[in-house]
Amino acid sequence: MMANSNALKSSAMYIGYIILKEIQKQNTDKVSIFDVSKALKKAGITSSRQLILGLSFLYSVNIVDFEEANVWIKK
């Protein structure tokens, strides 16, 4: 299977990885959605659609939960 770099960088799994890496970097159980957006922007992902896809992926595999403007890691 051949996939180009742009297709992989826009996948929900890769974006979820970046989100989890940002939460781990901050060394906390919760992170603001604005911090997640900044981390994605640093990685070259500027579309809000990609942010939603990444968060939806992490929520669907039961890794994160949401409360107001915060993203929480489930224990």
C-alpha cells in the first residue's frame, strides 16, 4: 500500500497522536482545546476540521473525554 506524506498527516490517527503528545508534554491529565490547537498549528495542521477528526477518533477509542474547553485523559 502506498500513501503519500500529506494523506498520512491528515489522518485522524496521526492527529490523535499529536494531541496525545501535547497532553503528555504538559504532564497533566487535562489540556485546553486552545493548547491542542496551537500544537496542531506547530505541526502544520491548520484546519479546524482536522482538530475535530482527531478528537473524535480519540473519543471513539475511549481515550479522552470532554468538559467545557478541556480535553481529559480517561483513566
